[in-house]
Amino acid sequence: MSVMSKYEHNKALLYVYSGAGGVDAQDWASMLLRMYQRYAQNKGWGFTVLSQSFGEQKGVKNVVCEIIGENAYDTLKGESGVHRLVRISPFSAKGLRHTSFALVEILPELVSKDMKINPNDLRIDTFRSSGPGGQNVNKLETAVRIIHIPTGIAVAVQSERSQGQNKEKAMQVLVSRLAQKMEEAKIEELSELKSERREIEWGSQIRSYVLNPYQMVKDHRTGIKSSQPDKILDGDLDKFIQAKNK
């Protein structure tokens, strides 16, 4: 059984990381988050933000989401890679054009029973869930961070109401990250499962979204284009996803 067929029906984990571009990149990461959320809603899929690190002014530094839907991972796996945005920066007092980058990763979500983890290898911390600007949205320490000491992999979840639920979800995310690392260490099939980690900057993008000086979204792997970036950013991704999955 190939790596792909093992995971094609699983839930998907969406990771978005802001890259080169400062506050513009953090805003761009939030735009991508909204794009995938709208795509999931359009398909009738479930979409939950598990953990989010907010930017200093606007947007997000990184975010982890769970997407539940038929063949969600198999459908979205081709979205992994660097996404580039060109626009007039809303944060530039002089109205200058700015280029921003963000990294998207799509992984299958595994269940914790699929992997045996030594409890002594884990460090579990609790903290208060927070919103933009450090605003506390929960006065209790319900959010959970789990660190796998041997690998240094850390995951945090704050989406659930109770500490126990957040711990259970964090373990699922940790198992998925550990499975990814194991695949990477032992077989080249990982390239089917996850895009090669690249610098989130010039020359590494899989897709460009240009809002100025012209309107164009182009996938650099398939050559598929759209002159309606607003529709794409509102979740109308079928043309791009179907082309990559052929």
C-alpha cells in the first residue's frame, strides 16, 4: 500500500506559516486561512482552528487547523508549498507595492492509537487561550502544549473547552507530526505526502496571487491561471486543486 492510499480518507491538518514580508506576510497568512476556510465551507466540510499565533499588528504568524470532509487530505495535499502575494500594501503610508510569502502544509490527521509514544518522552504544559493582541479569551488554563522531548516537536491546541479535550486533540496532531518525521527519515515516498520544506521567500513559490499592477492568480506547477483573484481568495479553488490532482 502506498503512502497516498494509506491516508487519502483521513482528516486533514492545515498549517499556515507567515514568511518573508513582516506584517504584510502575517496579513497574507490570515488571508490564506480565510481562503481555505471558505473552500471548506463551500464543500460542506468541518473546519476548526486548533491553535493560532497572532501577529503584532494584524494577521497571524502561524495557525493549525483541522479539516473534516470526505477525502479532505487527498483533495488538499497539492496545496502544500509557498504561496506568494503581490499587492499595494495596506500597511504602507506611501502606498507601495509589496510582495509577501506564506507556507502552507497539508498533513493527514492520524489517531493516537496508531503510534505508541512513551509518556516519559512528553512534556505537557497548560496555558490560557488568548486572542489577538494577547487578549485573554479564557481565564482558565485550558490550552495545552505537548513537547516530544526526543525530537523537539511541539504542538499546541486551544480550540476545545476543556483541558482534557485539548490534550486529546494535541496528541492527535503530535502523532501526525511524528509520523511525518518517521516517513521523512526512512523513505523517499514522503514527497507524495508532504511538499519539500523550502525557504518561504522568492523563487520557491508554487502559486502567485497578483492584485497589482494587474489581477492574476497563477499556479507555477500546472500553468492554471485566473484573472479573478477575489474569487480565488474567497475559496473558489476547484480549478487549481483539480488540475494539480489529475
